[in-house]
Amino acid sequence: MYNKRSIAAGAMIGLAGLLYLYIGGALGAFAFGLGLLSVCALKLDLFTGKMRAFWNREISIKELCIVFLGNIVGILLIAGCGTFLNFAD
């Protein structure tokens, strides 16, 4: 269950970061804020949010690592798409 939600959260943050870098300025910051809002609204698993659950002993270190790796996979998917579509130019 953590895999899909953590990959989706990583993808949302990756897309928000890509838009921030591409657009820049206040509009880019707004786009990044929308990315964070979408993670919260869709109840996705972001590593930074799961740290609280880990410190409160609500989840195990294994579950925390799964969320972390899922976030990395989601971010790398979006970074790969951004590279493929030449967003860096």
C-alpha cells in the first residue's frame, strides 16, 4: 500500500519542483505549493510526513524506508520525463 502512494507523492513533488525550476519566481513558488497541497489533499505518503509517525512509533523503520524509496522513484520518474522533454533548456 505504501508503494503506490509514496511513488505518487514523489511524482507530485518532482513535478512541482520541475515547474518551480521551469517557471521560476512567485508563480513557480505557487506551483510548488500546489504540489504540496495535492500531496496532502490526496493523502499520499511523503517521507517528511511519515517521519512524525516513525518518531511516535506508529510505523516501523521498514515502512519508513519503503516510503523513502518510493518517493525517490517518483522523483526520478519525473526528472527522467523532464530530461526527455528538454525542460532544462
